[in-house]
Amino acid sequence: MIERIARAHGNRVQQIEQAIDLVRFDVTRFRVDNDTLGEQSIPLEAGATVITSAFGMIRAAATTARRPRQSIGGNYSKLGDGLAREARLGHTEVGSFVFPVLMRVGEPIADPVPALPSSMFDAVRPESQERRVFRTLAQTLLLFERHIIQSGREPRLRDLTPVIIAGGSKEIFAQMSRALAEPSVSWLETRFDWAASEMIAENTPERVIIPAEARYLVDTTVKLLSTPQREPLLVVTGPIIHISHAPGDPFGEIAIQAPSQNGSRNGRIEVRVHAAELTQLHHWMDTATTVVVQGVVERRPGHVARLRKIASPKELSETLTGL
């Protein structure tokens, strides 16, 4: 059976077997290279540094996936640390130095909060906690590469706002700097393969490369994020999991998935939106697109938290430049 599938798709049997084995796993492949042509190895010390840095980046992303912050300090999330410990190191692969980190995508934890009250509504399966960790890391690295590396100029704190909102923190970039500081490392690549068992947006990153010569930009970022600051924006990020709208009403309501601050279950933030935006919002919900809203969140005892004012959600990957 597997051989017939492989022939039909023009793939090797091993590739099909691996795809089946990893159907419920998100995989992040960390790869570094050196300047020596033909080398298929790096110094052991450098390899150990890269592995340690990879875990540090994942651990930090597991905390900022729950709430964006520019510096974690000692305030790592216990729930986030539990997710980071679930990551597994796979077998190394052919290349200068390639190793996969595997995260089994679990079932989303059901939120007992009742659906938004309305005569018409639509909903999708929530994002799993494990997927949110790797997605946060991927989008953070992509926005850093796009907004900071590509610009080639020394960043200011306001330039890092999109990165912070996506989940970037001092700790992620401090670990990146450690890996790039190794004399034998000329670049750090992260490649993401997403589990087929859970939907992922089409524009979610698949590959990000940070060259060693950009390390001064990484170090500058670490310094900026180390400076005590007020939160740059009060923001909520996550996929849309519920939309409701009463016919004829000029407004509708959506629910954005955001981790609960009081436990491991999924949380949600209700947001009032203009009915004219519902077509686009339905598309983002159906494609698991990460969205961003900003404003003041009202905590209501016995009810779902709600954004105080009407908002216009934006797509994370494309619209943060103007924030």
C-alpha cells in the first residue's frame, strides 16, 4: 500500500512512512552551517550550544504564546514550561547540522464557556496549546527577519513592536545570539513542518534563516527588550473560533482564542465588530489565520472577557507595520 502511494506521488517509500508517523506532530528543524565547503559536521561544543539555544527559544515562546511580553525575566509560565518539556529531539538529519524538534499536537482543551448569544453563529475547532507554541515561535522569527534583518539598520524599540506582539521576547533573541556567536556557525535556519491533523494558515512560516553577520542586530534587540518599558500595546492575538451575527444588526461578535490566565483550558476574548467585516473574518476563521486586536479587556465575573470597544481585527502576518 505505502509503495503504491509513493509511486503515485513520485516520492520515496521512506518519505511516505515518515509523513504517516508525523501526522500528529509539528516539527521544527534547527539547522546551522559553517564556511567550510564539504563539511557535514560542526564542533561538538557549537552543536551543544545550538541545542540548548533551541530549547531556550521554545521555552520562551511557550510563555509568550500565553501573553506577549518583551522580557520574561524569571516569570516563565508553569503551563508553558510543561508544554516545552513535551518537545522531543528527533534523529539528526543529513546536513551540516540538522536536528528536528517534535511536538505532538494534542486535542484542544474544551472551554466550558457558553456560545455567544445570537440567532446565527459559526464556529471552528480551537487551536491546540502545542500548536500555539510552535506557531508563536515561527511567526516571531518571520517578523524579526522581515522587519529587522531585511531593513539592515539598527532597530529602535518601536520597530520591534510587531515582533513583541507576535511573541518575541528578550529571552528568544538572547538564545539566538548564543547560537550565532559560535565561530563555526555562519547561519541559523529554522524550518517548520506542520502536523496534517490540525489546520494551519497558508501564510504560516515554513522557513526562516538568520545569518551570523546579522548578530549585531540580534544583540541590539536583546538590549532594547531588556530595558524596562510599559507594554507597547494592550493586544490580543490568536485565531478566530466563533462568529455570531443577528440578521439586520450593523454589528456582530467574534471570539478570539487566547489562553486562559487562570488555568490550562482554552480561553476566549469576545470582540464586537462591524457587520461589513464579517466576510473577511469568516475567511480568516476558516483558514486558521492569526489575528490581532488592541484595546482594553474587561474581565467580567461569570462571563467571557470582552474588549471594551468595537474593534477591527487585523491579520498578524501582514498588518503590524502600521501599529
